Amino acid sequence: MITTHVLDTALGKPGRDIAIDLERADGTGWTPIGSGRTDDDGRLRTLTPAGPVAPGTYRIRFHTGAYVSGFFPVVEIQFTVDDGAQHYHVPLLLSPYSYSTYRGS
């Protein structure tokens, strides 16, 4: 399973109603896997169904421009899934002029 959340570090609150897309590299480009919007807690728990995902390279695209005016209208994070049975949580810590991420649990 792959999940995410957004924390607005400038305001110290969840990033609500941010559109997110998840794609998987397929050798010739990117295949859409899931999409949605963050909830009131800044979370998107439904990028993939519960259970295993295929190993490979994924990217999450956070469409941040509609949420916050700043330097990054879209934040893209690519990561590798080695063991599809594990839970991959990929958070975004966002401010108008910077962002960071990590593999969460």
C-alpha cells in the first residue's frame, strides 16, 4: 500500500484539499495508479487499495500551486518500491519556498 500526507510547515497545519497523482514507471513512460485529494487531516489513504503493490519506480505529484502561492506549483517525488508487501508512506512537508520528504511508516 502507498499513502501520503501533506503538512504545511509555514502554518503548522495539515495541507487540506491538495490534488495528488500516483504513477508507476512502465518502461516507456508513466502509468496512472491512483489519484485523489487530501482530507481535512492532510492525508490521502486511497492512492492504492490496501494490500501489496507491484515493485518498481513510482512518482507522486502534489499539485501545490492551487493550495499555496509560492515557488513550487507542483512537487514531484520519485521513489522505489522493493518489497510491494510493505506499507510505503511518503509525506510532504511544504512551505511556500521549500519542501522535504521522507519514508514514513
